[in-house]
Amino acid sequence: MSTHTYKKAEDPHSGSLPDKMTIYQDCLNRFNESPVNPKLCRTLITSLLELISHGETFPAQEATALFFSISKLFQHPNDSLRQIVYVAIKELCGISEDILMATSSIMKDVQNGSDLVKPNAIRALIRVLDESTAFSAERLLKNSLVSKHPSVCSASLVSSYHLLPIAETTVKRFANETQEAVGDLKQLPYPDENSRYYPTTSHISQYHALGLLYQLKNHDKMALIKLIQQFAGQSSPLKNQLAQVQMVKLVHQLVLKDTNSIPQFLPLIVNWLQSRHEAVALEACKLTAALSNLVPSEVFAGAVSVLQGFLSTPRVTTRFAAVRLLNKISMVSPEKIVVCNPELESLVNDSNRNISTYTITTLLKTGTNKNIGSLIKTITKFIYEVNDDFKIIIIDAIKTLSLNFPEENETILRFLMESLQSSEGSLQFKNSVVEALMDLIQFVPQSKEKALEELCDFIEDCEYNEVLVRILHLLGKEGPTTKNPSLYVRHIYNRVILENSIIRSAAVLSLSKFALVKNDPELVKSIEQLLIQIKTDPDDEVRDRASIALQFIESVKSNNEVSNIAQNFIRPTSTYDVVTMESKLSQYLSQGQEAFQTPFDVSSVTKYSEDEKKALDLKRRQEQAFQHTEESSNGNGSGSGNGNENGGRKGDRLDDSTFNGTSLQEEKDDLLLSKHIDEMSSLEQFQSFGKRIHSSKIVPLTEIEAEFVVKGIKHLFDEHIVLQFHITNTLKDIALDNVEVVCQVEGLSEGLLDDQEEFVLPIERLLPDEGESCYVAFKKLTQNSDEIVVERFSNSLKFQSKELDPSTSLPFEDDEGFQDEYEFDSLFLSPGDYMKPSFVSNFAATLEELPYESVSVYNIVETNTLQEVIDKLIISAGGLPLENSQTVSHDATQHTLKLSGKSILDNAKALLSIKMIKTSKGIAIKALVKSDKDTLADDLSNNLI
Amino acid sequence: MGNLVSTVFDRLWGVDKELRILILGLDGAGKTTILYRLKIGEVIETKPTIGFHVETLSYKNLKLNVWDLGGQTSIRPYWRCYYANTAAVIFVVDSTDKDRMNIASKELHLMLQEEELQDSALLVFANKQDQPGALSASEVSKELNLAELKDRSWSIVASSAIKGEGITEGLDWLIDVVKEEQM
């Protein structure tokens, strides 16, 4: 049924609610009558439930009185009355604490009640049970699980599912009954007139049983595989489509954890793709899309053609699901869904705006240089018809497009400017357009001047303060380096004359930046003139800013020591890492009065130069583009900027823990890292090492579900290398004493590093669920502090394990424990640890310019995909991938990866151009490294793999 | 003739009138067994009652609404929620449980002080007479200080719910008293 023809239910609030106290009194009176009038009581409870559903609550005493009067209705044998009594009990169990008084009566109904009330009784039963009473209901529930009646069976399955977190041990014993229920096709026992029109059952109990069974077995991979073998496939007893969908999801989960198992499940997937249930086929398509290059291309093509078929079904939900999935595929491998373009194009004007928006963003991905122009023309017409949320999604798609097709920047720029200048659109929309423009200016330098000029025109007539301030800032940042800065000065000064004080002060800052243009003394002079005039402004802030700007300009001119500082204030060359800054500041504030004696030490916050900042930005954009944003696509992108970007590759390739690798996760990681660094820095043993130069990211060295979870961090000092191993004890009943990490140096560094560690700082005691760090310090033998030391450390954990005394949760006093060892992955100190990402706008030109060159050739025999190799190289070289070279299409046989970075030791630049060719024998790699320092180029090229 | 009498009774009582009877007592005294002995005439397997059981049964042309409330310590405080409109209370005592006689006595007297139960008759079952070492009805009566009760019709009957002894006798007495008092 279409939503248009759906008759709107009457507004529940339009009718007046019954009076709470009247209902309460009536309930007490009527329910305590003898004998009770079942019909009247039903009506009363209905009114009571209506009140509760509108958020009315009763104070504890009244709720108790209500509960007891309702419990008295158990004396009447009427099934209809009993049913509503159960509904009421379920509602009241939240507000009344005496609910356990109904237990025996409910149990009796579960055992002997009619089929009509049994399901209700079961559902009410689990609400009143707790861990101790669940045991007494075990047999009842087991009997209901194997009931032949589908409703009774479903009710007990779902109830057991909800009981699981409350009484795990009891529910765990239901596995056999549940297993039986999955395969059992239960029929409703009423063959009557109606059964000719309605199916006698939907087999929904299979779905419920599968859900419970999964909860019972999800820790046991082998059991899950067995489950799939038993219930999926040709002779599958599963009739219910939701159960089948669930099966597909289960396979999905398993193959993501272990991609080697894909061949085993492939026949199943192929079978599901042909399912007569659309939901099952869609879910199978989703799975295929997620596996992408891991399944044979004909299977993938099969999934795409299933989706293609769905695009022209009359059912809106199916169309939507199909187009959303295609959109996801288009993020990774647009070439594979080009076949759907005719169908997609006909959906552009779909009456459902969700569908049309997804269609357009998909088409933008599959688009090539040739048809982008015409696509944008279509969108220009379309964008005025949709609401702002969708507009923002489209603008975001365009933004990604501008990074992918820099050569199309003129068309894109025109489109963005038109959207900006149109009178329609909310602040968020305008803001996202401005952001897209900023990206364009930042990462596609050829479009800069044109875009800035257009922006100047725009600010003449802009109604949003926020947008205006951002643009003024942008003009101040980019304007001075253009060919004709005076043009911008005029536009900015106009703002000072015409706008309110917020914009005026932003304009003053922006103007002052132009004063630093070196080669145009005329301009500097006129800016000074302008600023002097502004000093008479009626607003304090504007006046103050003008005065201080003038002072700065004066001191820059005088060319003394202060001039650098002043220059830095006007045009800062570096910014602080905002996240770290925030956490450090709040830490500082929480220390209390005494700490305020010493000022906040800003030098502990990481600083980024402009190149690095840009590199980080670009990296974040790239990652965002591949983010798994299930949430935002569920919420049809309302307000969320990245509704279109639910692509799969990044998320799917990594393991589960980073599945939703949002930037929030990244921030959390960063905070954790800075916490670990602080721990290390506070130890006095490391004070003599001098200033820490750099710390690597946190490297996981074990599986996250291992007995001892170990993570490593590499800290670089002038003359030392410190390895920090953070160890978490996940065992419940064992304490570890004298934990230390034994590091074996493998000798890659050839005499650059002392192969005996300088010292080890062990952990005295590690109790269950605790995490602490063990440190191993090495001394560099080289005199040259800017030389790169590359090394591999193979590690093992040495400790005494001691059993815990359950009463004290501490080891038994006389337990000597026994010595044990635990090996985990090696830690590799790669050249990438000495590099930080850095942005260059023109890779080819910069590559030419750099003086020193080093070339090396590798051959990888293992059957890796190109993408895997690329991912490894990016980490081991530590550079920023440029020109979208970090991704490669699945069927490509060659690729060039372009990386750019700077040495953390001396800021020497290094650019890497790595060519790779995939042949049947493996992957051949030729790496060209250019740098402004010869040793850096050599070190990088020789230690890539 | 008997028919005529019963219709006269029916008219006097009002046909729909039901008698509300509570069965109370400490846990494990045999309350649930007595209830189902009355309802279906058999001994059923019981579990400790968490909450209550309620059954409607016909007895001598009367409709009895019998509530069997759980006797565990945690449930006893809730007894009072069911006192309203009660015609009679059946208090069941485990005659072999000498250690807890004083607790049973305390609970009994506490209950009888309640305003809502002032007009209800009391029948005490000295249950589990089939077990060796069971106290006799008069011994139980002494332990429970039943003699102290004033202004109340009460009686104590030795019973065995398992064997079905004493139950009907007790109930007969109770119904007679209630009929008399409520007429």
C-alpha cells in the first residue's frame, strides 16, 4: 500500500484521555468485586493501558494497589479477560515491585491454560522471573518450546531470548529444544473457513528459534558452521523468509571473520541470490557486495543483475533497498554496476525522493569524464525539488566527485556556485556548499582563483553570518597568494562598511593577512590606511582587532626578532591538534588550584604545519568516503552529511573491531595513545633519554580475544628506542606476577642498534581485567641522531601465573606460581615510523624537483591482491597517498601508488612513486623514492617490505 | 424437599453470591495440596507457591472462591493485600514442625488483628497427621494459643491432605458457621 493512500490514523491526542484518578478508583472497586464482571474489567484495563501508553505513571503505592487488584482477576476463568490481565501485568512490572506475586498463577496458565492465553502467559512469565526463580520455570519453558502450537512455541522462544541475559545458565539448557524448533514446521491447529484465504502459519517460529539458537551458540564458531550446514542449502527446512535472511546474515558474519571460508559458502550464496523471497535475495546481494572481489566475478555479476531487476519493481521498499546497495557498491567498484545505468537513469525522477537521491549519487560514482557534465545538468534541475537533507547528500557526493575528477572542476564549480547563490536552502545546506568549495580550493589548486572570485561575488549578498565569516577567513587565507590580491581586499573592505560587527571583525582579521604580501608595498600601505580608518569603528572588538593588527604589521616591517612572532600571529603556519588540546586542557583544569601556579604547557600538544594539516584533512576525507555508515543510511540521511558514503571497502576489509571505523573511533584511539604516552613520559627511568621525538600508533600484537591482549607502541628518542607493551589480562581467575617482555632483535639494523636491551621495566602484578604497560628500552649505536634504524623485534611474554583466592580476589599467599611464556606477534620498526604524512599539491612536479633518488625492486610471491599490497606499503612507508592512488579496482593488473611524507627527524621531504604489476607469478614492485636527503631516500626504498 | 430448601437459600443469598476464603500458613504446611484436594479431589505434585493460586469451587450448592497464598517469608507481607471481603480464613499448620510453631502462632495472631478480618471465621488444620511425630489437634491448639481468641468463631481439625482425612469435616464446619453468621 502506498503511503499516499494510507488513511491517517486519528491523532491519538485529539480525543481527551480518561481521567487518571477516576480510572484508578474504578479499577480498585470493580476488580475487588465478587463476582467480577469480565467485560467491564476488560474495558477498564484498556483505559488503564491507554493512560500508561501516554506516559502516565502511578506512584509506588498506587501501582502496588493496582497490581494487587488486577491480580484478583485471576479468579475469573474468562480467557479474554486473562489475556488483557497479562498485558496489564507486563506494563505494570516496570512500576510495581510486587510483581513476583503473580508468578505461581502465571505458571499455572503456562501449564494448563488454553492455547489462547498460553502465549500471553509465557510472555508475562519472563517479566516476573529473576535469576533465582528462572530455575523453577525451566521445565515449563522447555515444554512450551516443543509445543506443536506455533504461537506458544514462538512466545516461549522470544521469551527465552529475553530471559537469556537475566538467567543465562537456565536458558543455556534450552539448546536442544531450540534446535528442534528451528526445523519444525508447525501448523495452526484450526482448519476452518478462513484457512482457505490465509496460510495456516507463517512459520515465524523458525525465525525466533534461529535467533535464540544464535544467541546460545554465537561464541562457538564450529557450532555456527554446523548450524548453517544443517539449516541452509538445498534441503533446508527453513520456510520462513526472515529465518532465511537471518541465515544469510549469519554467513555474512562468519565469512567476514574468516575470508578463507568463502568457497565453502559459495553454493549457498548463489542459491540465495535466486530466492523467490526478495528479502532473501537482497540480503544475499548485500553479502556479495561486501565480499566484492573475494567472490568469483560471475557471482558478483549475478548479484548485480538481481539488483538490476529489483530497480524496476513496483514495490518502493525493494527499489529503495536495491538502489541503496548499488550506491554502496559504487563507492568501491563503480565499473561493475555500469550495466544498471539505464535503469538508474529512469529512477532519477522517482516520486520517492530517497530513491532519487540515492540514484543520483550512484550515477555520480559510475559517471566518467564524459557524462559528468550532463549528469550535473540533470541534478541542477532536480536539486530544487528536494528538501535540504537530500540537497546536502548530493552536495557531499559532488564534493567527493571533485576530488576524483579534478579536471572537471569548472563544471563542478559552476554547479556549486549556482547552488550557493540560489535563494533557496537552509544554513546547513549553504554551509555544506561552502565546505565543498573549500575542499575544491584546497585540493584542486587549479580552481582556486576562479572559486575565490565567485565567493567574493557571493558575499556581497549573503544572509548567513556563519557562512560569511567562514568565507572571509578563507579569503584571508588563500587571497594573499593569488595573482591579484587587491581584488579581494576591495571585497573584504566592503564588508567592513556594510555589515554587522561580527562580520566586521572577521573582515579585519582577513584584511590584516594581506598586509604580509611581500612584493606589493602599495597594497600594504593601503591596507594600513584601511585599518587606521577602521580604528574609529563603533564596536570595541572591531577597533581592538584593527589596532592589534596595525601593531603587528608595524613590527613585521621593523624586521627584528618580534617580527617573526607577529607574523606568526597574523598568518599562523601551524595549528594545534584540537582533540589533544581539549583533553590536555580539561585535564589541567581538573587538577585544581595548585596546578594553576604553573601555566599550561602548550608545547605538550602536537602541532601540525599547514602541509601536515592538509594531509590529515585529505586522509580523513578519503577514509570518510569509504566509511561504513549503516546508521546514516538507515536514517535516510536526515541531517547527516554522509548518507551517500556508505561504501564498503575500508570497513569490510578490516576486521570486526574497526567495522564502524568512524573518525570518532580514530579520535578515541588518539586519546588512548596520548594517555599511554603520558604514562611513559611520567616514568623517571626515561627522563634521561631527553625529549621524545615521535611515537607510533598503537599496534595490536595479539587477537583481541586472546588470553592476554598485547598492544605495542614504538617511542623514538634521540639515542634510544623504547618499546611500550600494553598488556591486558583477560583471564578471570589467574593473576600474573613479574610480567616482562623478552625482545629478540633480529639484526636488520646491522650494528645501528645495541642488540641487548638497555633495561626492561616489568609489571609487578597483573590482576584479571587489568591492563598495564611493560617497557623495553634499546640504545642506538649510531652517533647520527637523524639516521633511520629499521628493526624487527620478536617478542614473548614471561610471567609467573598464580591462581586467585576467590574470597580475596588476590593470589594465595603461599602460591609460588609457575613460570610461563606466551608468544605474540613481532613488532616491526619500519621506515614509516620515521615519516609523517605531508601534502603536496603537484606530485609530478615535486617529484621532479627533489635532488636525490633511490630505486629498488621487490617481488612478492604470495598471492596477495594489489589492494592488500597497497595497504601494507602505505603503513610501512608512512606517507600520505595522493591523487586517489590508495585504491585500485579489483581487476586491475597494474597500479602506481603515490605517497608523500616528511621525516620526523629533520623534516626532509620524501616522495614515493611505487609501480606494481600483478602477474601469475606474483606482484612485481618498483619503488622510486626521491628526497632532499640521500640517506632518507635509500633507507626508505630499501626497507619498504 | 431438599431442592426447595436450596432454592430458598439461593434466594436469600442471591444466586451469584460467592464466598471468599483464604488459605494461609507457613511455607510447606500443605496449603496448595489442600486447595487442589478440594478442587479436583486428588493429590497433585506441588512446587513452593510464589504468589498465589485461586480456584472457584462448588461446595454444597455454594460457590467458594478459594485463595491459596504462598507461605514463604518473602510473600507473607503480601497476605494483607488479599484480606478484603474475606468470609473465612483457613490456617494450615504443619503439625510435625514443632520448631516453627511459635512463628506460626505469631503470624496467625498478627493476621487476626487486621481490621478487614474482624468478621471472618477461622478454621485451623493441624495438617500432616499421617506423619510420625505429628502433634495432635489439641497440642497444636495449645501451641497456637487458640484459647485466647475472643469474639470469633474458630475451630481446629486434625487433617491429612495426602490421605484426605479431616478436610471435608473442617470445611463442613466452616460453611455452617459462615452461613449462620452471614444470614
